[in-house]
Amino acid sequence: MSPRYNFSKLKDGSYNFISEQGHNYLVYFSESTFPDAENNTHIVSNLGFYRNGKHSNESFVNKFDERIRATIMFIVNDFFEKNDHKAIIYFCFGDDGFSRQRNIIFNKWSKDLDTTIEKHNNNTIYKHSRIYASLLIVKDNPLKKLITDAFNSYLKEINDSE
Amino acid sequence: MKKTANKDQTSEPEVVVHKNPIVQMIEDKKRIIKAIENGESLDTLKGIKIVSPI
């Protein structure tokens, strides 16, 4: 993997780094409760990252700077190193019509995930737009099936209601 | 779906809580995107818990 940028934690809890091109990247995790079919409640983190305060496809165009990919995937891998009982969901959507492209790029970046982590892809239609969702979870998580079943079930519920 | 009154000083309207957690997460992400684009700190978002897990 390419060397990564140094990043820092901001006052609001998000993480920030600046690329060699001078672009400011923000990475955040928001935490949500996630009930499963057996009424257990899991903690799932909602992952997001942005460039220069914009939710833009331009964030993924700079394929010549692999350090951006390396930095973000380091953060994701480190998340699981320190929180192996938790799961991450990453959504790709946008009114700009680039949700599919974001999903393709994230799938490519996910090849850098540690081998202990697996990814489950799904998608749904929500408010007339296609939303791609990826669940990241440690392979050995004993609650993996409950969480992935809930993930797929909730997405199907959204799709069925559209 | 239930509504929660927003008592903070953000520019956000009333916060809606969704029964489907995926819908909730999608809507949360939309609010976060809007806050970032408006230059607002994420810790001003009512009902959204930003964490620093690493």
C-alpha cells in the first residue's frame, strides 16, 4: 500500500488531512443503533469522507494520489483494529448522479481492507434514487449473521416500500 | 416515525426519527453532508452522534 498522509482529530470528532495538492479531506464516523431480528441492538458506524467540504465525485477522480486512498483505508482498518465487535456501513448516493461511480471506487479501495474484514454489498431505491450500501464487518464477529441479515432485511424493506 | 423538537441553535428544521435504521443512517448522512457544505461543526447536529473510534 502507498504511504499515507498524517491525519488529525478535529474538535467535533471527525478526522482531517490535507493532500499534497492542497485539498482538505474530512473523514467521519457517526454511530447508530441497529436492532436485529432477535431484538439485539448492535452499534453500527456510518462512514463518510469529503474533499474541501463538498460531497462531490471529484473526491474520487484524483487517482494519481494513492495516498488519499491509503489514508482513508488506513483509518477504516484501524477502526476495526480497535473496534472488532462493531460494523461499518458506507452509503453511496447523491443528487449529482454519481452514486454508482462512488460505489465502484469504494469497491476498488476496499481491496485494501485487512483480510480479517469482509464486505457485503447491497443497494436499494430510496426516494426514487439508487443508493448503494456496503457493510464492513470482521469475519470472526460471532454476531455477523444477525447483523448482515438485518442489513439486508432493512434495505429490502426500503426497496419494497418504494 | 416520530419527531423530535430541535432546541439547539443550528439552522436545521425539526429532526425526524425513522423506524428503519438504514433510513435513519441515510438521512443522518444527508444532514452531515449539508452541515459540512455549510461549514458547520458536526457536533451541532442534534440527534447525530459523531464518534472518534481511532
